[in-house]
Amino acid sequence: MRRRTNFRRPSVLPGFWPAFSYAVLYLSLIVLIPLSAVFLKAASTSWGHLWKTISAPNVVASYELSFGASLVAGLASAVVGFLVAWVLVRYQFPGKALADALVDLPFALPTAVAGIALTSLYTESGWVGRYLAPLGIKVAFTRLGVVVALTFIGLPFVVRSVQPVLGDADRELEEAAASLGATRWQIFRRVIFPIVRPALLTGFALAFARALGEYGSVIFISGNLPMKTEIAPLLIVTKLEQYDYAGAAAIAAVMLVASFAVLLGVNALQRRSRGFMETG
Amino acid sequence: MSAMPISSAPPAAPSSIRPPSYAAQDPAVVRWGLTALALGALGLFIVLPLVTIFVEAFRKGAAVYLAAVRQPDTIAAIKLSLVAAGIAVPLNLVFGVAAAWAVTKFQFKGRNVLISLIDIPFAVSPVVAGLVYVLVFGAQGWLGEWLAARDIRVIFALPGIVLATVFVTFPFVARELIALMESQGTEEEEAALVLGATGWQMFYKITLPNIKWGLLYGVVLCTARALGEFGAVSVVSGHIRGETNTLPLHVEILYNEYNYAGAFAVASLLSVVAVITLGLKKFLEWKTGRESR
């Protein structure tokens, strides 16, 4: 009895133990135990074999592509997403509600559908690709295509992170700065941007993390050329198709560690930005 | 203090309702220039792909479209997708309510750890989500031999597809309810108990009406993702036409067979679901009063 009251604060509400036990059991069975299988499987082979798998040239190339393209796409999402959030929060224009609703489309659209749609747009005969081809820009079946797909996926994360913060930002600060003689650009750089920066960073990190693991929207537009446009999740699938479970688990373990690191970073960022909001 | 990490569901859209006193001072050139740029970007990145799907789907005419949609393999894929979502969503719904109840109405040690753990599936690549079940239930997996001896198929069969779907949609309902119920506190439930309600009466008459719109919001997002999941399901399905092929996998198969009209026709069905999801999402955000937050 004493241990229980130490574990949780007493409450008159019923149902804690059934709800808590069920939640923990379900979480363990569906998520935690299966996920641990990845690390146990990767660890079941020797270090030498493990290292050989994740340092193979095609695996290293896929990590480089996945991290590089996710980084570039995250930055592109940050720029475009910030612009969209700015316009949606601060200006009035016809069709604004529709534009706002459409921002979430990349989230609602199945990734495979997005993948084939983007591919058909950006091939050399596609609606967009045909205008880029004369300029010597190839998108479909290149690394640029991977970036385009990942930017599509990342956009809503930035918009939805920045939008509330921009909406809540105190306009009086801007008016005070303006009355003190600041130019518009100075107000933006010195007053507005510092307020929005943590949210923008969070949005970027969320977009980056999602891009790292993204599969469906990328594999169509990338063309999956060995050493050139193979993303890391694709190599996991390839290893599985060859029944190389340990190899697949090894690649996956590295990706999981990277994702969790980003996740911890986001949490730390959000704690810091909350502190910023509370003190300032 | 709830952690808000990697999410597949971007937080809901708020919109500022304050009068744009200062923004009105932005020169018209800047205002319209930036608006045009932003709308151009949305048009290029979001509207154009959506339009393409329908144009490609009907490129060879309505007859080809209807034939592709009515094909037995497509019907089987629709059924399988609905069955998988129909099992996965209620499972995650029950979990979401239980987890949110434990986490928001009580204070206990490790509460924040539990909240963070619930979000893990959002940080995991869909491909890895499929892989974990192959490692557990696959032929060379932990339970592979045991299952084979009893002739139970999990991987390359419906149970695997359902498990993968459950995994990727795991946090949707829970995180929605946790955010909502945390803001509601425990006073109404305590009052009901003081007035003599039983636990279930309290739940049905007080808690459920309070959370119904948020619950529905979580269910909508969960269902949309369950119907559209590709990577995780692709790993565990085995791609057997007419048997273990969900709708998104069927799109891939048709596309890889160069049957573009067919692929886009099936894709257009999923796109309609996506557009309906966006509409429902907006409606429920309005219902839960997110807009004014």
C-alpha cells in the first residue's frame, strides 16, 4: 500500500490501474518489444559483420543521400513554410481558408500517391519537368527529385509549427519598434524573427526527422539507381528481400538512433522555447 | 510538460483573429508580392500534384477509369484496406482512451516518460515499422518456428498488415486525447463521483461528452493514415495480388506494370479520401474551438 501511494498521488477517480496497465501492456506488445528486436537482431551478429554491413559503399551512399537530402529538404521546407505561414497569419486574401486547409494535404495524401503524382509532374514530359528540361535541370530519377519529394512531405510541419507562434506574437512590440524609428526590415530581423525562431527550428527538425524515414513518396521519383539515388529505407527493404535480416536490422538500428537523437533534440528545443515564452 | 516530438500529424491550424492593424501598414507591393509567392509555392507543391492525379486518371477516358476501379483486384484491395483500418483504428482508439485517462487524470512517477514513449512510432521510419514485425514473426524471426509448426501465418498475411497499420497509427488518438484531457482537469469527474455516480456513469455522462470531438479528430487522422499507409505494410504484405494487397500497394503494382491510367485511377480514390479528411479535419478543428485558441 505504501509503495502505491509513493508511486502515484492519491485520487478519488477510479480506473487508474486498469487503464495504466492496459496502456503499458499494449505499448510494450505493439511498440517496445518489437522495436527492441531491431537492436537485438543487429547485436546478434559479430561487430565485424555489423560494421561490414553498415560501412558497405552502397549503405554509406544511402546514408549520405538520406541525411543530405533530408537536410536540404528541411531547409527548403523552412523557407517556403515560413513564407506560407507569414502570409496565412498576417494578410487577408480571397481563398485564404482553402489555402490553409490545403497545407495539410501532404499529410493526408498516401505517400505512394504523392510519389507517383510528383514523378509524373517532374519527368521530362511532365507539366513541370518539360519547362525545366530545356534549362538542363533534371528532377525525376535524380537526387534533386528526392529533395522535391521530401520538401513536399516536410512543408506542413514547418507551417503548423510557425503559424501559432506568429499569430500569438505581440503586435505592440512591432508598433513600439516602429514608433522608435525602426525600419520594416529591422523590425522583422530584430523583433519578429527572434520570437518565431524556436518554432521555425522545431518545424525544421520535425520535417527533417520525417524526411529521414520517408519511403513511399521518394522511391518512385528517385528511380532507385544504385549508389546514386537509393535512400536508406530502400536498402532495408532490399536486404529483407534477400532474407538478410541481420543486415536490415543493422541499417535500421543506425536510422533509429539518428531519429531518436533528432526527437530528443526537438524536445530540448521545445523546452527551451517554452522557457523563452515564460520568461519573455 | 507533455513532450511534443516527431509527429505525423502536424498540430492543428490556428488562425489569428486579431485585427491586422500593423500588417495593414505593410506596403501593398510587399503584401501582394508575398501572397503571390506563397500561393505560387502552394500551387506548385500541393495543388498541382493533386490535379495531376485526376487528370492522369481520366486521361484515357471514363470507361478505362471505371474498368480500373471495378477490376476484381482493386475491389479486393479496397476490402483489405477497409478491414485492416477497421481493426487497427478501434484497437488504437481503446488504447488512446485508456492511456489518456491514466496519464491526464492521475499524477504518477514516470508519467512524462510514458507520454514520450507513446510518440515513438512517429519517429520510426514506416519501413522499420514493418521490419520489426518481420523480425518477430517472420520465418527466421523469434516466433517463426513456433508459428510455422502451428501453421499460423502472420507475415505476408492479414495479421501482419494489421500489426503494421496499428504501429504507424499508434499515437494519433492518444496524443489528441492527452492534449485535450490535460486542459480539462479532473473537477467535473470528481463532482460526478461526489454526487453518487458510478465509475462508468461518470465516464459516459461526463468524460465522453467532453472529449467526443477530440476523439473523433484523432479517429479521422488515424483512419486516413491507416488507409494510406504504404511503407510499413509493403514490408509485411508479400504483395500477393487480390490477397495481401492494400490500396496503396495496388497503386504501386499497377504503376510498375506501366498501367499508369489504372494506377492513377486507384490513386484518385485515395486522393478523394485525403480531401474528405482535410474537410473533416477543418470541421472538427472548428468544433473543438481550436481556431480561437
